[in-house]
Amino acid sequence: MFTINENFLRLNENYLFTTVAEKIKQFSSEHPDANIIRLGIGDVTLPLPPAVIKALHKAVDEMAVKETFRGYGPERGYDFLLEKIAENDYRAHGIDISTDEIFVSDGAKSDTGNIVDILGENNMVGITDPVYPVYLDSNIMRIKERSITNSKIVFLPCHPENNFLPEIPKKRVDVIYLCYPNNPTGTVMKREELKRWVIYALENKSLILFDAAYEAYVTEDDVPHSIFEIEGAKSCAIEFRSYSKNAGFTGLRCSYTVVPKELKTKASNGTYVSLNQLWLRRQSTKFNGTAYIIQRAAEAVYSPEGKEEVKGLVNYYLENAKTIREGLQEKGWTVYGGVNSPYIWLKCPDTNDSWQFFDRLLNERHIVGTPGVGFGPSGEGYFRLTAFNSHEKTREAIERIKKWEI
Ligand code: MLT
């Protein structure tokens, strides 16, 4: 009889947002008239920017003509997009990243999940708690059971007492996942703090996997947009970026990952190996690239109109974040995040059981959020709301909560 990867049996039965979706489905079928407001999964609701739509139409038309039709694309992505990324997201900010350090992909979720393919199984992996579930689950999927029981994963608790910033671990970690602005807590890591982690990684020859999917929401000057703003980071970090939360690509799918050429580690045979080469090898084997039309759409994000339109989208969601943050504060609830982030993290006002709060909020106010414990044990007693709905629905949700006798 064939066997399976039994690591999958050690995962929660469902991915967090699958469980949430099932609960909403069941509630809707039992209460078909309920006007549910969704502030759960971090999915955008505004349409794509006009500059992106125009680029998509043009690219589709090119695909209809023999002379301009495109088949498989270059492994790292088309030069027209790589050049725009290097110029606008890095060089314009004084960071020297070359096009052969960038890999265009179909989502930060894919890349943060797949990166484990090029890393060793015996790494001690540091994961913040609470955390975007993909980092933990993708490690559980491949680390041998014995390794997990031998504590190959070190959880770094994040709570109000440490400003939701992981403390430098006492036990050495080889790989550390950092996501800032943070999902789920909506909090940030300022430049000085990130510098401490880069120094730690350089001193310990560790690797930082830096998820910057929410960098467009940074509003404060001392909060870095990229880990490569920190000196030395090119020798110890990989950065993941996405077009989902800024340009609304959650349904279109495009992202990129930066693997600097300076990033090397010693293999067991004593030779130094470039992670850029390994990731290229991995991607060219298992991935055939992001569609041409989608890469053209991403390119349009960097046009003058595209930049303005994206700024408009981000500001729209940031206004919702403010509505939620201030509304809940007026109600007397304890809230975090929502300043440099589309996520608001709140202390459940009535219970330490975040699923119980989820059920009450859904049943009594018809509002969907995400229970903190779904992001890890330190999330218990907390709850996440997103700013990705419309102004009208966000305001209505806050009005419903304000009138709630809880
Ligand atoms: C979330 O709600 O945490 C996000 O939608 C997750 C994601 O971007 O995959």
C-alpha cells in the first residue's frame, strides 16, 4: 500500500480561513436574512486600479496576435517588471537590488510556504506567536515528526508587554520568520528593532525570512518598508513582497521575492552555496512563472497613474482602520495596530476564548472577524478585524458594536 506524508496529519484539520468560511456558511444557511459584515479574511474589496485594468486589456489583445503572443516566460519574470521593481521599490529608496535578485511569483503565500524546500530539515526555526499560519504549517508539513518533538520550532511569543515584538531567543535559531507590518497584530517593528535582528542573524549565521506584504501601509517614518534598508541584511535575509494588499491583486495573483546574491551558506561538504541559485533551481523546476498578462498588470502599478491609484486604495483601507481603531477605543476596548496596517488586533472584551467571541460577534452583531487563537496560542483572548471592507460597511459594523451590550 502506498503511504502519505504523515506530517499532514499533525496539522489542524482545516486551514484557519477555511474553518471561518465554513462557520459563516453554516450561520448564513440558518439565518438567510442576516446582513453579515465581513471583517475576517484579509481580502480586498475595491476593484483593481484603472491603470491595471488598461494594462490587462492591452496584454490580452497582444496574446491574440501571432507577433505579440507569449508562451512560457523567463524564469525570474519579465525584464519589464523586474526593472520596475528594482527601480521603484528599491533603488528609489537607496537600496541596491539588481534584477537577477528578484523572482516574480503568484503570491507571497506560495513563496513563504515554498521557501522551506531550499532549507535544511535540521534548522531551528523561530516563529512569532501569533503568526500568519502559513509559516508554521509549511514547516510542519516537511519537518520529520521527531524533529518537531525535539523542538525544532521555537515560538517567540508576542504580547502587549513586549509591544508584540519577539524577544531575541535565548536558544539559537537558524531561521526566523518576521512579518512587519505584522499579520495578525497590525503592529510594526521600527528600524532600530529590526537592526537588532539583522545583527543577531549576522552574528549567528541565521536567515531572516522577512514578509513585507503590508509595507504599503507604513505611515510612520521610523518604520522600515524593506529589511534591506538595514545594513548587512543582504547577507542574511530574504524578502517577500506582494501586490495583493496594495494594488488589490488577491484574485489576480502576483508577488515577488528578493534573494540577494550575497546570501550564502555553507553546505555539509564545506562549499558556500548561493540561496539565489537554489531558489532559481527550485522555481525553474516546480513553477512555470506568473502569466504574462498578470506581469503586465503588475508593471502598471508603477506607472504614474498606477502609483496614484494604489495610494488611493491604501488610503481608503487605512481610513477604515482608523474608523475601527477609534470606534473600538471609544467603546473602551483595548486595541492595537491599525496605524501602519490594515489589521486591528483587539483584546476580547468579555472572554479569554477567542472562538467564543467569534461566535458571539457573528450571532449577536452579524459581524465576522478572526479569532486570535487561530494564529497561535499567544493569540488566545485576542481577535483580528480587517479594514478591507467598504467605508459604509465598516462604519455600520462599528455602530453595531457600539450599541452592543456585552
Ligand atoms: C489574512 O487574512 O491573514 C490574509 O488574507 C492571508 C493572506 O494574505 O494569505
